[in-house]
Amino acid sequence: MSKQQITYDGLTSAQQKSLNLIQSVGIYELRALARVFGEPSPTTLRRNEQIKYIMDVIISGKDLKPIPLRQGRPYKELSNIEPILEELSEITGKDYTLKKNQEKTARTYGKVFTFKQVEQKTVEQKLFPIKVKGVVLTNPDKSLYLLNDNNLPVLVKNFDKVNEFDYIAGSAVIMNESHEYILDNIETINFVDYKDYAPKSVEFTPTLPSSSVKVGKTEIKLGSRYVLNQPKLTEPNLKTLLSVLKKNRIVTIALASNVLYEDSIALSNMGFDNIFLLKYDDEPKTYDDKMNMFIANIKRLQQVGTNMAIFVQDIVTIAHTLDANYKNSPKTYFNHTEETASTIKEIVMLAKCNVENTSTLFITNEESDNLDALYSTCINKVSNKIQL
């Protein structure tokens, strides 16, 4: 069938011009267009099917969905169709350009906080001091802040050495009549005493795990990934592993999902250096924000040379909750959305090592997890199995 044979009845002038333009492009541009317009597997469609898919979106008047993130698929692959998208935007009056479409995929890390003016006289009084700790985030206005454990925003200002996604612990005081808080003192940054902290940049040139620790008779190679034969991170036998890791100066960080209040208390008594809690009643959007923050923080810690052990509880619940957040995306990747699969793979890839630094990953397992194709394929098959 020739590329001019597809027809529509009752098209508006703008829609007909769009159809003519789409039918005129080459096969590679057409595949790229179909992907931008939301088709997850454009290479499996025939030419007329690709054209129909794009035109259906244009006729519907719907905005474009975010382009699913894919490992190994660089942005430049689609850059050659930007002029086509600009012309379609001019014809239809809608913005189909890649710039706008890519902006929709930008990661979010929480709410935007607008702080009122710092009142220096109030700060000097050091009123209502509190202990704070958290990941440093950036507002659109470039101001830095962190969210304390109770989601209280704290302005971070006038401290050197501090960068986005660092993990800091210290104290804060009231900074104005609105009772907003500002960081007053930093005790540790990325688990190092602030006065001794010297930011550096570590390159993770991949190497095979060579160093190890022993927990009883079990040898754990640092920089590997493991599946724990237990459903939660609060099992008593895990304390022995945490103790061994800490003796070897390895920072322990937990990511736990589906957490009820009593679970959070039990987790806090385990001895982790930091815990990212995904609470039972958190909304899917909150899961997505916290996951992005967690991954960004781990990558920052890797960049500054922190030796870590990363523990993840109930990753299947995380996957299904992320699916709920990306509810408009098709579940084409082992019954999950591509956005979800990309995030899960990114967690798995956090396990790595070079000559001096290691990040070891531990993911919990229970029998029902193995029924999830994404877990079975992308986690279980690429991890070592251990039972403590």
C-alpha cells in the first residue's frame, strides 16, 4: 500500500495538512514521530498503522504523554525530527515539540517551597532549635532546602561544601515571624563530620567485586547485588549483617515501602544510618518523588566516594505504586509501564564498585514477589541469593 493511500473523512484543514506532512516523511522519521506521540513499539507497526496512531492523537486534541525513559536510548536519536514537530505545532496550534515533551519527564523530588525573607535579628535569637536531617533539594529559584523527618521544610543557606542531594544532619532555628526554619549548624554531611568533609568526585569505572565481608559462614562480596530470603528489613537476623557492615565503615541506607507506623518504629531501631520511608498511605505521586530523591541521593553519595550497603524492602509494591502514578502509560514491560521498569532497573544498577569504593544492594523477597515478571526477570535473575 502506498504511503498516500490512507484517508480520513471529515478532517479539518489543519488536520488534513498534518496528515499530508506525516505521510511525506521517511520511515525513520515516522517511527520517531510515533514514539513521541506515545507509541511504545513503533518498529512493530506498519507504515499506515504508524500514521493512523499519530493522527488519532492529533484528532483527539490530547496533549502528548511523557516519552517513556529507556536505557540506552539517547535523546539525540529524536532530535532530527524537531523541525517536523515544530511544523505540526504551527499547523495544529498545539505544542508538540520535544522540548516541551521532555520537560514533562523531568524528575520531581517533592513540593516547591517559597520561603519568606530571613530576619537576621530573629535568627540570632536561636529560637525553638530543632534537630534536622535530610537530603538537600533545590527550589526553582535555586534556593536550597531539606525536608525534616516530619516534612518540615528547612532553608539551607550560607554554608559552603553543600550541594544538591547531599545528606546533612544538624540543627535549625526560627528565621522569621512566620516561624519558618533555617539551618543553623551542620554536624555531618554525607555521614562525615562537617569540619572534616572535603567534597570529591569519584569515577565508577566498572570492576568486578573483589573485597568481601563475612556474616557467620556467609560471604558477601561488596559491590554485588543480593536477594534476601525475607520479606522485611526488620527481621532480627539482619542486625548481625548491619553490625558487620558498620565495623567495616560501610554506610547502611534503607528504602522501605508500604510502611505502617509500627513498622517505622521497628525500622528506626534496626540501626540503619538513614531510612527512606514510603508510607502505607502515601499517594503514588509521593512514591515517585521519594524514589527520585532516593536514587539521586545514592548517586551523589557514590560520586563523593561513600562506601554503602543499600537495602530495599518490598520493591514489587513500589513497582505497582509507580504504575498507578503513570496510569496513562501502557503496561508494555513485563506488565509494568516503561517508566516503572526504568526506575526499578536504575535501583538494580546502583550496585557497583571500583578499586576503592563499593555500593552493595540487598532486596527483600517473599514468595509472591516471584509471580511478578519484572521482579523475576530484572531482579531475581541478576542477583545472588542469600539467607542470613
